[in-house]
Amino acid sequence: MKQSNIIAPSILSADFARLGDDCQAVLDAGADWLHFDVMDNHYVPNLTIGPLVLKSLKDYGITAPIDVHLMVEPVDRIIPDFAAAGADYITFHPEASKHVDRSLQLIKDSGCKAGLVFNVTTPLDIIEQVIDKLDMILLMSVNPGFGNQSFIPAAMNNIRKTRELIDQSGKEIRLQIDGGVKPSNIKAVSDAGVDTFVMGSAIFNTDDYDKTLQEIQAQL
């Protein structure tokens, strides 16, 4: 059964000159989590932020859950660092790990909830093999590596298939979407089965976070 809706703004689109203030402002406006995009200029052609930035946000006073999306390869070395920095969820791409089950268990042993990330063209077959270890499944609706991209329509098929797998399992697994989600398409994405919405530029690039979050909630 679909869980309650979560809005998780991606800090990749935040103002890095005043990151703590900007993140707190979007949470005060009604966002639920913060989404933390980690890119290594290896698995994806971009370089972003590491565990020290996450720790800085926690030290600043951010108390909302932070879900860390690892777009790095390999993943095992960096998982304990993000867990120690204060991550609540850690997700990674299965093709970036030589031993997916082991990486998932490492996340759980580090005290975090674990998840897998699937690009639009990545087969979903592995979900059934490790579903007992999953707290969240993140479906990409853009190609990973950059913000402010357009939603890829083929992602809708992945949403429906994954929702069916989750419902069949009977487990409480969040279904998250990342890429090109905005007020104009969020209802269709929700109706297909998503309950956790990563939104970057659609929130952080607006002038009034309160108004934007109210509009998003109204669509849901």
C-alpha cells in the first residue's frame, strides 16, 4: 500500500553560499526531507559534495531526514562516512557495486535505511532478489549527473512495475522519483505509485518556497 507523500528538495539546486539557511528555509516552508546528491565525476560526469557537507548541515541544526543518493563507483568505501555524518537513507545504483547484497547490508549495519537506484534503462529484475533489505527504491526520471533536466516519459512504466513489486511484497518500501518532477506533472507521477518526490530546481529556483510547496501539496 502506498505510504504518505514526502517532498524531498534536492540541495543540488540550493544556494551553496548560504546552504544551511536555504535548506532550513525550504523545510520551514513545508518540505519533509532533504535529498543529497553525491557525484564523483566517475560514475557520472559531474562532481558535487561529500560527507563533510552533510555533517555541516547537521551541525548547523538541520533535523529533518536526509536521504543520500550515491552516484559514485565503488560505493562501499564511502557508505560508512555518510552514515557517520548523519545520513538517514543511503541509496546507490546496483551497477556501481560488485556485491549489491553486501553493500545493502553495509548500509544497514551502519545504522541507515537502505535503497537502490534505477536509471530509466536499468532492468528492475534485481529488486526481487534483495527486496527483504530495501527500505526505498529510487527511480530516475532523467539521466543522472545534472539537475534541471526534463522528465523522461518512459519512467512512468518503471513506476508502475515497481509499485506492483512493492505491493506484492507486502513490505513498507518507499518509492521515490528523481528528475524533472514539477507541479504540472506531480499528480500523474503520484497516481502511478510514487510516494516520495525529489524536486530540485522546481522548488529552489522559485522566489517563494511557501507558495511553491503549497502548490505542490495542492496537486497531491
